[in-house]
Amino acid sequence: MDIIQVLKADHREIKILCNEIVKTEPRATLSRKKIFRHLSALVSAHSLGEETVFYERLKLENEIREEVLQSLEEHHLIDMLMRDL
């Protein structure tokens, strides 16, 4: 599996986990916490890999530099939101 396939698989799993959290009953706090811990670990690992392997190289490409910087900013925002949750 190449890096693009790994990142796409991560995106799919992140979406699935988010949907699972939404579907849990309000009183299912233990289930929600377990799913959230898995989601948080996946998002952290995914972001680290994407930023260090993928974005570092893409930042050198002038045509897409702005998009890469915007994506890095979005990752920072997600990190802040995950900490707040």
C-alpha cells in the first residue's frame, strides 16, 4: 500500500468513527469515549504522517504551496478541536 492509499484509508476510517460517535445513544458514554480514543489516536497518527511525509514534499511545489499551507492550518485546527473535546 502506498502513502496515498494509506491516507485515503485513514480518511475513510475517520469518517466511519465520526459516524459511530454520532449514532451512539446519549447515555452510552463509555462507548463514545472508546470510539473517541480510537479516533483521536488515528487522527494524530494520520496528521503526523501526512504532514511529515506528504506535505513536507508538497510545500516545495510553488503551484500548490498555498493549498498545502491551508491543509496544515486545517490540521492545526483539528488538533485544537480534538483537545477541546
